[in-house]
Amino acid sequence: MNDSVLKGARGGLLVSAVMLLALLLLPAQPATSASRYIVSETIETLEYDLVEPQPSTPPARGLTDQFGPFRVIAADTVEMTGTVDSHTPAIFRQMLVRYPGIRRIEMLDCDGSVDEEANLRLARMIRRAGISTHVPSQGSVRSGAVELFLAGVSRTAHPDAEFIVHSWIDEDGREANDYPASDPVHAEYLDYYTEMGMPKPTAMAFYALTNSVPFSEQLRLSHGDMARLQLVH
């Protein structure tokens, strides 16, 4: 290749490079077309309320727990209202399983039992569990419920508490005084009273007092009577 041709080729390359550089330095022009489009973007903003988590409060256990005539009001205290029947000892046992710390029975309105055997069984369960009994102001303990009261390892009562006793009656309609003094049926009660800590002479005096009125009548014991017979302490 001669010098003139080489110079011409170099000159052409130089011009092409200058033109390319010029094109790169020119400001970009918007593209034109037959239609124009506007593209918009919608951004959704979500707002949240940040709430400080509060510690959960467990329900107050036992405030509404009912077991037959017993209502648990605290881990160590129950209220008693109503009648003892053949199912009550088993119910009482279930309550102690769930609340082993029970140590006090508040006897509000207790009218006795319809099953004397179950009543005495329940009374012995109360004593074995080391539970105290108390009759608050306006409280009333009647008939077989008095035996339950005597089961307490300690027995207390408000001065206006009511205690009512009368003779027991069996399924044949026979009362205590219908049986001779030597009948073993009397020993069942006398043995229970001495088991609960009453001296034998006191137990005999109390048993005679309860049977001094028929089943259909009532004998109300004053707070002084209860203290004299060592039924409260």
C-alpha cells in the first residue's frame, strides 16, 4: 500500500472517531412516536399500631370451683352450704386432690344429711385432713351438720352463730329413744364424739341433749351451751 492510500485510510478513521465522540457527547433526545404513554406507580402505605404486649393474668383459681356443698374460695379455705348425701365423701376427696392445701371450712348454712353413714365418713375425712371448722356470723349449722362441725381440729364460731340439734331418725322412722340404751346404735355416735376429742361424760351429755327433742322439733344451742359442752375451742 502506498503512502497516499495509507494516509487516506488513517484520515477516514480519524473522522469516524471524531463523529462517534460527538454523538456520545450530545444530550439524549426523547424518542418520538405516534403515541405517548404516562406510566405511574401507586405505592400503598400501611400503618400499624404497635401495642406493648401485656403479661397475661391467669384466672384466679378456685374462686368459682364448686364441689357438691363445698365452694373453694381460696387455696386453703372452702365455704359449705347445703346437705350431705351419699356422694359427698367422694366429692370431698376429689376436692382435696385438686386443692391439697385446704385447712378451713366456713360453714354458712348447713342443714344436715340424708345419709348419716356418709355424714360420719365425711366427718372423719375432715379430721384426718387436719381441717378446722368455723361458723361465721349469721351462719347456721343444723342436725347432722353439727357432727361435721365437731370434726374440725379446731372449732370456732361467731357468738351469733346458730346450732340446732334434734334426735336422729332411721329409714324405718324410728328415733333414738325408740331403741334401748344398750343398743349398739347409740355406741356409733358416742364413739364418734370421743374420737373427736370429747371426754366420755361430755359425749354422753351431748348425745342425751340432742335426743331430748324429737326429730320433728328443734333445740337451739346458745354459744354458752356450746362452750360448756366443749364443742367450740
